[in-house]
Amino acid sequence: MSAETVKQISECFIKPKYEVPEAKKPYYLAPMDLAMLSVHYIQKGLLFNKPSHLNNNNNQQPYSTQNLLETLKDSLSLTLVHFYPLAGRLATTQVDDHRHESLIFVDCNNSPGVRFIHAAVDVTVSDILSPTDVPVVVQSFFDHDRAVNHDGHSSSLLTIQVTELLDGIFIGCSMNHVLGDGTSYWHFWNMWSEIHGRKGEELVPLLSRMPLLQRWFPQGYNPPILLPFVQPDEFVTRYEAPQLRERIFHFSPESMARLKAKANEENNNHDITITTKISSFQALSALCWRAIVKANRLPRDKLTGCRLATNNRHRLNPPLPQDYFGNCISAMRTSATVADLLDHNLGFAASLLHQSVLNHSDKIVRDFVTDWLKSPHVYQLDKLFDCYSVMMGSSPRFDMYGNEFGLGKAVAVRSGYANKFVGKVTSYEGYEGGGSVDLEICLPPDSMEVLESDLEFMGAVSLSCKEVQ
């Protein structure tokens, strides 16, 4: 596909449809939020075929991009009544001139709102889906390209970009990562879609899953949290990824079941005692860990790690509701030498990951937060992950394809430039559901060629239902 340029047609800013009294006060951030200040925004989006009709409250009407844009804006405005911090901006104050500390919070008053962009590009849906690798043009379907979360002082905390293809629509959402993790991100999507499906309601709608906006702090700690920094250059860095290929690999429900069965059967031959079965996703993660380590040709004596993005809400005691809107995740690391990982089989690697998940307790989460409060720090992408490791991000459990906006079911989920590096694997719900998974894997070109020749890995990869058709 030849390089095409995305052309911006218009932009505006969307505020909550009704005044939110809580928005008049500073919105303070929790430790796991503030640690995200130097990483990228979350950038995910849905690709739709352009329909002949829009389904509005089960009433069919001829498709019109202008009508779609207006209904998206109106439903977004209503959704922001419940998710009002997304319409704010970051603000910094130095509380005491004599102390090297600053307070970063969300100011919901001094902001034009959420940025909403309408754009167009002369490519087709097939141009996006047919190439082996994800086309670079997809990165232009998102705002905040290469922005870090601290840029939310002057940029929107949320941007919706609707890009019109020749025969499709892409809705891209860029959300500042200090406001929430993947669970919160897709919670917002789901509720926006829910409100959009009830168009015509002018009153603030009750949601099936109301967000819990109050931030979580360990007992004994109260907001606000002061950071031991004054100038941004003390804690903000700009990460640039090396040249990467990004490719989507599909795993059908049957393939996932086979991986799970294989991992559990092989694990029975080891001395590691576990209390419950290895899950299908743990088996898939182990497959990726082994394959990417081989693809990167790592020395046998090197220590390699596999990190799983882990939701901590239910691990806390008492647990936080799943509708807690904020960051409540860990990048849980499991380690092994390259020799140990590759000299054993899939079941061995999967059992290591499984044991790490079992051990990830309330105490571990609370100890991390307590230690962070004693010595606050901000994650740096170039130091957080290394070329010897694999990072499994996002989750196939998120409801991605349930967001239709009158367009019918999306045909694919895609992401932008943000938070990508060697060994980054992003997990998506598979199009056909049923436990299927799509993995977006980022590797240098030579490493990707090795991965594509890995018989163990490629033997588990399935044709997608769209390819079969």
C-alpha cells in the first residue's frame, strides 16, 4: 500500500452536557496514576465497514458521516457527565516555595474539554487488514502521537478521532494514562457505546456500570500526594521506539484450548506443585515468551523476563470494584535464564507464569504502593522494559467488539504508536469471540522473520474467520 496522508477536516471540543458540581474541585491522583506521567497515552481504536444504513435505536436511516459525527458528539457529551475528569487538563502547583515538591492534579475547570477530530484518508478497509504487517498509516488515526501523559497540561486528556476511509470508518481514542488503565479505558468505551445506543435521551442517563471516580489510597494516606520534582525535565523523558514490525497473529478458540491442554499436560511432568490449572492465556503468554526470546537470539546466560499486565482490583483486600476508574495494575514479572526457558518445554514456562499469578497478592500490591509513597518515582519506558524481556499488555477479556455506535460490529481493533518497544505484545479479543485472541507483536524486522519461521509458535497461529471467508 502506498503511503497515504490522513487529512484533518475539522475539530471541536466537547464538554460534559450538564454541569458537574464535583468538577469544580481539584481532582487528585493516586500513586499508580502519578507513576504514569512519563509514559504514552493509551491509543486503541475500532475499524468498521461503512454501512449503507445507520442503526439508531433500531430505526434504520441512510448512512451519513455528518449524522454519525453529531450522534457521537452528543453521546460523548452525555458520557462525560459520568467521566468528567477526561474533559479536564493536568495542572501543577508548587505548594511550598522552600521545598522541592510539586502537586500535579486534574483541573476540570480550566479546559476546553475533550478534543474531537474528523479526518479522512484515501485507503480502504482491505488496505488496513490485508498486509502482513499493520500499515504505518494506522498511527495517524490517533491524536497525541508520541505525546507523554505529562503533556496533558496543554493537550486534551482524551481525544476522539473519527477517520473516514473510502469504504470504512475508524474511531480512534487516545486517553491520558494517568486517568486510567486498560480496564478503565474500555469501561469508558463501553459506556459511551451504551449511551450512544439510547440516543434521544436528554437527561443524564443512568449507566449499567457507573464509574467509581474516587481514587484509592492505602489506609493512613490522604490526597494530595506531593512529588519530589519541580521541573518536568527532572522526571519526563521522550522515548522513541527502534524500527519495529507490527503484526497481528490470531489464535482461535480451538487453538487456545490446545495450548492450555498442552501446557497442563507437560506441567504434570515437572516437580512444580500448583493448586489450580494453568489458564489458556498463561499458556499463550508462555508460547510468546519462548518464541520471542528465540527470535531475538538472546545469549543463553542472560536473564529474561515475561511481564503480564495484571489487574489489581480484585487482588486487594477488601477488593476494589471492577468499575474503579483509575490505574490499578502491575506489570508482574516472571524471570528465568534463556537456557532454562528454552531447554524446558511450554508447560515449564507456563507453570512459572502461573505461579507468579498465584503469588500476586494483596500484600504485594500494598507493599508496592507503600514503598512508592516513601520514595515517589515516575516510570521511564526506556528503563522499565528491556530487549531481553516480553511484555504482555492489554487483555482479551475487555469488551472491544461490543462497541458498535450504530455501525454494526467492528471488523478489527488496532492501536497507535504509543507504548511500543521490542517484545511488546498487545492482547485483543478475537473477532469471533468464544475465547479467541488476537496478539499484536512488535519486533525488529530480523527478529520478526525468525518468529515467522518458528514451528512451535506458528503451529499455534490460526487463520482468522475473515481470512477463512
